[in-house]
Amino acid sequence: MPYKDVQVEKGETVSSHASLQAYPEAIISIKDSKTGITVHVDHDGRHVMGVSGNGETLWRTEVVGENYSCTAGSPVVRYLQIEGDKVSVTFCKSSYGEIELKTGEFRFLGQD
């Protein structure tokens, strides 16, 4: 699901999304066809959320926080990809990690 299909909160526009302001081509929403879980970056660009097929928030995880400093680029999530039961996350310019799709548990993997 491309970013233009992201549901925004009342009063928010896609152009006000922090990730899209920093990286206009960012992939900030994706749906897992097996579980029906939609994963998307929150409007602040720092949190990632998992939402069930019926719209229930399953988890909300901080990806860009004080423990994962950005040494280059904007401090926002800029790419999501589902691989099996994990969500690969790229943030800042070249920091990356993974999130457990069902639990939202984040693991920082490093930066280039």
C-alpha cells in the first residue's frame, strides 16, 4: 500500500506527515496479506503502529528514540517492508531494525 493510501488522523494531511516531509518517496504503510495486519508510520515519523483488519490498534512502537540516535539524515522512519513475521524498518539516512509483526517488539540492527 503506497503512502498516498495512508489513513490520516482527523485534521491531518498527508503533506503534514513528518516522514513524507523529510523523504517524499518514503514507504510508510504496508499490509501483510497473511495476517491482515496493516503496519504504518505514525504522523510524527518516529513511531510505527500495527493495526488489525478490523481497525484495532495492536501495538505502537517507538523506532526513532534516544536509544537509536540518527547520525545522518532526518530522525524519521522512511521505509517499511514485511518479510515473513518481521517488519524491516529503515530510519534516518541509513539506520535499520526489525519489528515483530504480531507483538510490535523492536530490535535495532545497526546503521551504515
